Amino acid sequence: MAIKGVTIVDHPLVQHKLTLMRKKDTSIKSFRELLKEIGGLVCYEVTRDLPLEDVEIETPMQAMRAPQLAGKKMVFAPILRSGMGMLDGMLELAPAARVAHIGLYRDPATLECVEYYFKAPADLAERQVVVIDPMLATGNTAIAAVDRLKEAGAKSIRMACLLASPEGISKFQGHHPGVRIWTAAVDERLNDHGYILPGLGDAGDRMYGTR
Ligand code: URA
């Protein structure tokens, strides 16, 4: 079912890799590699409509006009920890992008988020910001990250995810209706602890083996 403002990255390679990530016996190493690979593939779709301009170049054969990226430069804004898992895959496609790190954790009792780190380029207002949050679960972390980026001047923001819950999408869009979301899948629902079902468990723990 299509959800307004949400693009499902339904490419077969992404879907196959996501299924491997969901399996509980997938190793930490494979999980990290797959998350990085999906990061690149999601980035490909998030950047699909970036504007181009024709410029004069010379090939070894003759002069021509050829397209190059125009418009805003990019900032990737991973939410720590798990956002880091998609970052390198995205930077491989867009190596000139800057990075804004956002440290937020969910208080396990209240599920509200607490900021512990924020470092972003000064010219956020002139850049296209792509927030990276693999698991859009309750939506609280993504909402807080976008609040913080807007406070720091960001005007043009997109969300790159791996998995989202219907509850998280609806809460996020209630707070930030202008921020479009890209995700590989929208799962069934959240459980009472704010985890996505069927999901893939805790992405940070599975990346770093901390459980
Ligand atoms: N964060 C995760 O890593 N997994 C979930 O299911 C929800 C939030």
C-alpha cells in the first residue's frame, strides 16, 4: 500500500539483502556489510531527483555539453549508533557530502530520546540534508534529530531508513510533514518496547555485537 511522502525502495537486490539482515543467524560481519550495501542502494533512490545542469566539457574526441550535479551540496546526518551502518555505503556514492553526527539514545523506560552529541557543518541551511536512521520505530529519535537539524538551520531534509513502522511514519509525518522518507520496507507494527515487528531486532546491537 502506497503511503504519501514515503518511497519504498523495492529493488530486488535491496529486498534480498534485507531478508538476509532479518534472519536471526546472520553474522555480525554480514549484517554490517549488508547494511552498508543497502545504504548505497537507498542513497541511489534518495538522490534520484537531484537537479542537473549541462556544462561544456571536452572528451578526447570533441567538445560537448554534459550533465553534472547542480544545486545544493549534501550533508549526510547519521543518528548514532546505527545510522553509521549506512553512512559509508552512501559516501561511496556521494564522496563530497559532508557529515553531521547526531548522538541520540532512547530512554528504555520512557522511549523518549536524549541528545548526547551534535556536530554539523555550519552551512546546513544551504545544503540538502539526508538523515540516516535505519530503524524508524516510534519516530521519536527521527523527530528529535530533525528538530535539532532545523534548529541548526537545515531547511531541506530527507530521511533515509532501512525499516519503518506504520506508527513511526505517522508520528514523524505529524511533526515534519515536509520531510520525505525512503525505506526498504514498512513492517507490521511496534511491540510494547518500541521494537519493529517482524523487524530485525536491535540494529545497533546486531552491528556491533553488544547483546
Ligand atoms: N531500533 C532498533 O534497532 N530496532 C527496532 O526494532 C526499533 C528500534
